[in-house]
Amino acid sequence: MNGTSLLSLFKPAEELAVVLDVGNASIGGSLVLLSRHNHPKVVYTVRKEMNMQTSANITRMVSYLEATLNAVVDDIRKNGIVHLTFTRRGMLTPKTAFCFFSAPWYAAHIRRSAFVSKESITVSSRTLEELLEKEVVLAEESQADAYLRAGARENDVTLLEKEIVHIALNGYPQENPFGKKAKDIEALFYISVVPSKISQLVEMVVRRSFDVKNIHFGSFALVFWNGVRDMWPQEKDYLLLDVSGELTELVLVHGGVLTETATFPKGRNFFVRTIMEHLSTSAHEASSLLNLYIEGKAGPGAGEQIGQALRSAEKEWGEDMKGLLSGLSDGLFLPWSLFLTADDPFARWLGDVLKDPTATMGSSFGKPFTIHVLDDHTLSRFTDAPRAAHDNFLFLCSLFAQKIQFPL
């Protein structure tokens, strides 16, 4: 048992937490009862959209972030806590907040580090910490420039995560390497950073409404990977596809290990904008028309126009997706199992597109993907939300928050 697990035994068996999902087109927030023994219980959820832009621009996205974040946190304070009034948990207040960022707010590096010695050494936590610290410095230096190119004003970045995702001793993978002797040590690290001005903004907004002791920051890619790994432990080789408002993020998992990440700047809003252009309508109307079309409720005339717009968008999005897939591991290793997160009902429609062997994806790579959509049906088996509005992104974040708060 490690030190973190030992300390967790002295925590209450149940804790109230604020969980935030900071996306690139919306921000979601929830009040969650994290439990040592049961599924997380989502007490309340809220999600607010950022103003949709004519074209995606990170500088304008930053300007919308604070107002939307304030609205979400204020909503949780005013409307979330009252859900516990007159219950046995009525005296609970949040002591911890979790904030998980979607791309492009964070940048991630998966870095491989190796140590070779003439003599066998005993592997300790210090051995791995030294390897990790070297990679953290390299990641922070390289990512500062990446954020400047993306339009952030400051070059200061805050480390979100530094996780060891794989260790091999003398060429053999190890679940628990400590105390073992080896000449060759190879480790794979997941390192993510966020502009300091963004993390400081989130902390200021949260602490203004809640007297929390700790705020944990993280990236949605790690949330997604941990969720799939726990729910489908038999799956070892797969892709994670997160299609959010403004971006698509793709993660390659090989042998159960998160190995590569990549993004391109076309998400759900790209399809909405294509409908806007084809039908000369507003963003709000185009978004509604997209949902109506997917649900089969668009009229014959409008349905034909929307379908034409979506086929055009699908082709362009598919070409970018092809490029991303070809770039992962130089296209040498591509699993056909794919886990998808996106807003409903868009997720179901996109899942069907990716399954179709006649569509861009299936025909380009010889066969369609096996698609697993992380929807209500899937996630309701791992989270309890008897009265809260269902939000699949927040459900995944809540699962990971509980894992952090009550490690095994």
C-alpha cells in the first residue's frame, strides 16, 4: 500500500466535490458525492454554452471563458447545494474541486525515457522521479512556445499531470517495479500543461464561491483513457475519439498504454457552420436543424438541404481524420476498436458514419471501425444520477475524480 492510499483511509467514506469540465465550446459543472465504496452519485449538473463564433479562434475563446465559468460556478452554488437540503447530507459542503480541461486549453506530451546502467540497480520511486523530472522540464519548455503559437498571451505554463503510464525493466513490462533490480529501465510518461493564466482564473472563480481546500487540475484525455480502461479492461488496443465543440482529439492506446495524442480544429461546430453556410441561417438555428435531422424530424425540403451540407462536412472532416490516423505511429499500427465521446444525438450519428464501410473512414482503411459510444446507457452502469440532468462528459470526469479522491 502506498502513502497516498494509506492517507485515504483516514478520509470520510463519502465527500462532496465540485467537478468542472472546461470544454472549448461549453463548460459543464456538477456537484458530486464521491464514495469509497459505491459509484459516484451526481447530485446536480449544469452546462452552459460559450458564444459560438463564425470561425474558431482561441483568443476569442479565452475572452468567453471567464463569463461562462462564472455562470456555471454560480449556478452550482445557488441551485446545486439545495438538492442536499433536508437530507442526511444537508450539512456537507464541497472541500475539493476537480477541473478537467479539453483541448486546446491544455497541451499533452507522451514522452519515453530510458536509463541504462552497466550494473543492476534497485528501482525506487526516486529512480523514476529523476527520469520524470527530466521529461517535465523538456515538456514545459517546448509547450510554452506551442501555446504562444496558438494565441495565448503569456508564456507561463502550469503542470497539470505527470503520470507514469508504462514501465519496462530489462525489456519486460512491470505493474509494480519497485524493489526489483534492472540494468535497463524504460518508462513512458504522460505530461500535460495549461497556461498559468487559465488555471489561475479557474482557481479564482471556484474559491470565490466555495471554500475548498484543494483544487485538482487535469486533462480530459487522461479522464477518457482511465474511464475506458476501467470499463473495458479486456480491451488493449484501441482509439479514443473525443469530438467536442471546436476540436477533434484522437488518442492511440497500444497494449493498454496511452501512446500518442493528436488533434485537428474541427468539432461539432464545424458541422453546424456548414449548415449555416448552406442554409444561410443563424448558429442557433443550424444547431437545432442538425439535431432535428439526426432525430429524423426535419421536413423533406430542409432535410435534403441539411443532408447535402452534412455530406460535404463529413467529407472534409473525414479527410482531416484520415491525416491524423495516418500520422499516428506512421500508420503502421491502427486498431479497429474506437471509443467515441461527443454530445448526443451527434455522437450516435457520427458513430454510424464511422461504422459505415461506404463512408470516408471505412472505405479509406479497408474496413469500418468497431464503435463504442460512451452514452447514457454505458455510463449509467458506473454512476448514479437519480435526479441530475445526464451529462456524459461530467459523468466520466466524476468517475476519475472518485478514483483520485479514493485511490485503491
